[in-house]
Amino acid sequence: MVGRTAIEREADVVVIGAGAAGCLYADRMSKAGHRVVVLESGPAWTLGDLVSSQIWARRLKWSSPLVEQTPGQAAFSQSHATGRGFGGAAIHHFGTWLRLRREDFRTASLYGKGLDWPIGYDDLRPHYDAIQAEMGIAGDAAAEPWRPPGDPYPMPPHPLFRQAELLRKGFAAVGLATSPLPLAINSREYRGRPGCVYDGWCEAGCPTGALANPLVTHFKSAQQAGARFHAGVTVTRITCDRRGRANGVEYRADGATGRIDARLVILTASVIQTPRLLLNSADDRSRKGLANSSGLVGAYLTADAVAPVYGIFDEPTHPYMGMNAGQLLHRGGLGGAKQDTPYGAYQWQIAPSIKPNDLLGIANTRADLFGAKLEAFMRRASGGLASMAGFAGEVPSVENRVTVSSRVASDGMPSAALSYRVSDGTRQLWEHLIRQGEGVVRAAGSREVWHGPLAGGHLIGGTVMGKDPARSVCDSYGRCHDVPNVVLGGSGLFPGGSGTSPTFTLYAVADRSAAHLVSHAGDWK
């Protein structure tokens, strides 16, 4: 049952957060016969709540007064890349599903930068393959020279609209390869879900189910397997027994407090909320916060630096059609970088759909224009714009972190406090992408080219995995070193990224972890 049904007093497994990872865990654990309860602080979204409107799309984002940020530091854009309610951020994600490359797992060993993962690509490859078959990805694996080995995509790539065709010529003119962008969006009917209609409203959710969001995948199947989902329930604390093992959670709902006893707690909130809850769960045994003997809960918070580039062409480009993620891909950096390229992984998402206004709209690309000048610009750009977004991968830093404030927020817990600065190296890579992107757009034939400011993109870190309990929060299965029956899920586990969306890898990591928890239930049950 969903919504305001009575909340259970005990369960085998309590999952905190009903986003992508939370719904997958609920699906796998309930199908294995365990009693699963999922607690979500946001609303009980349904497909009927997904309306193709930029104003309505903002409801799906987690724009919260629960977060404080140090004045004067680089903005960490947690609102756009997080979510609230059933489905979490994956209800409005753009569906860019790329695998990490082999070298992305070993940047410290290979390049002396960042952190190594405790696992490698081969550990995740079978889970990448299984998830893409289960959820559906459209693309052309053979056209991606940067793609590591794996099964081909189960669906053909999406068709190209005119802005993608023009920009593809620009990339070719400067000697850079492109491929179809692999997307977890159906290019044809797949497993009972329809193909995309290309109206460019992914940001507002996908009411047809063409986009593989949790509402039409694991949320639905977990419910069918018996998992119980409750919306509007904020977990305030994970509790432990005298041995230091988790024994349940405390929560607030409808102004009252409650508790659920559990044998296993799976925490799959955002890169901000997960550290916040762990830090708020301090007790006499864990005075620095639950699972925080390393002092690294909240550390290594990381965001890509987004490099948006635009051009206007003297022909219709149909920029409002397609998918928000884009239509084409170029990927580079790290070991494949040229000597004159700053260090770092990066990618270009080419020819995204874009609407006239709002946060990611055409008007905001030229915030310097007003009145008649803005009107003239919009008349040209609304029909002839072409755009692309570069993502410069940041090197994780222990100094970038989530802590908790002395101020108590509206949910009864101390506010999250963010401290975040973009590194000099990432700024250099971002500047390189701006130069490269403007060159591509000019080579494609545009005489009016500009770029936007640096913004924060995909979010990872805060509860990183590792082999050494002194240098990480959890192991490769997400089990906290200090409290092994507390399992963490989501991109917060990532020791590093690749300048790309973490969602596909998030699913692969969670699928591997869930399989281990099912096969080793005696360890926690």
C-alpha cells in the first residue's frame, strides 16, 4: 500500500529513500522474501503528477531550506540534481546512461589523482549488462570508441534532429568523434513501455513511461512483491543496540514521532541527506556520527563543472524537440587526453532539447539582454539555436564536504552545511571545454557563438567506499565498516566519477550489493 496507511512497527529491512537505488533494493529484497518497508520524506508521486511544464517540473526537485552553504564559495547546485518523493531524482533525470571506463576506477594508481575504487570495471560489467537489459537503453555501442566491453544496447539509437546534424559536422571538422548518446529512454516499445514522442520534456518527468524512471520499473515491481512504501515520513535517526549494530530507525510523520525495529537498514538518500542523517545518528558509541570512525562521513563531495555552449544558425534547428540529455556524445580525457589538455575526464552531451524560458531555457542563456534586445534574440534563437553541454569531471577533495549546522531545520534535525570549492585543475579543464566547444559550433557554421557560466552538475561522494576503514565509510557493497548492517546506496559511494551522469553506475553498484545481501542474508538476519 502507498501513502497514509499505518506504518509498520518492525520489518526485516527498512529502506530510507525511494529514489533509484532505494526502489531497486526494495525490489530485490522483497522478491527474496524479506519484509521491506520504504520510508520517503517527499510526496507519493504518480505518473499523473508528471506535467509537461517547467513550473510544475520544479516540484520534483529538492530545493530545500535544510541546506546552508558557506558564503563566497562556488555554488553547489544540489537542487537540480536531486529529487524528492517516490522516484527521487530519477523521476526527472535525463536518462544519460554511460558506463565508467576501466581507468576511471584507478585514477590514483594511474595518474596520482583522486581515489581508487575498491572494485574495477569487471566487477560491475555483469551488473551493467543486466540493468541495461532490464531497464532498456537506446544507443549504438559499436559507434562508441570510449565504451568498455559489454553487451550491445537492447534498442537502436534515437533519430537525430537538425541541431544534432549540424553540430555533428562541427565535431567532425575539428577532428572529434561523436556517437549516438546512450539513453535510458525507449527508441521503440520495450517491455511494455512505449517509445519516446520527442517532445523534449524529460525534465518534467515522463508520464508515458518511455523514460526508465523508478515509477515504471522497480517501484512498481517492489510493490507487487510486497514492499510497503510510505511517503511524507522523515527518518531522523538510525539507532543501534549495545553491540553497535543497527536495530531500527526513528522518524517523524504528520507531526508525530515513531520507530520501526529492523534487522537491516539501507540508506539511499542523496549525497547531502545521507551524510546528514549519519551525522545526526551519533550516540555514546559513535560520538562523531554513525559509521564515522574515519571522520570521512560527508567528505569528498564532488560535482562536475558544466560548460554550456550555444550558437544560432540561419535555418530551423528544432531545438525544442528531442531529449533533454541530448542526441549525440563525445567523451574524452584522462589517459586519452593530449598533452595540451588539462587533466580530467570529460564529455559533451550534444543537441539537448531546450524550451524558451525557465532555468534551462533559451532566455537564460543570455541573462545580459533585456527588452527589445531580448525579444530580437528570442526570435532568432527559438527557431535556430543549437547547444551542447560539456561536463568536466572534478578530482575528489577531502575538503569538500557536508557537515551539520548548529541550526535546527524544519524537519527537526540540524541543517546540512556545505563547504565546496571548484579546484584550479577543474577550472582549467572547464576553460578548455569552453574553447573546444565554441570552436565546434563555429566549425558547424554558426556566426553567433557564446557560452554560459560554470555551474555544478552531476553529484557524487560524501560516503565513499573503500577497502581501508580508516580511509572510507563503507565497503564495495555499501556496508558501513563500523556498522555492517547499515548499507549505503547511491552515488555518494563513488570515490570518483568520469565527468558523466552517475545513474547507470549507481544502478550497477546497487544491483551488485543487493545480490550480495540476498545471498548472505545470514550475515544480517
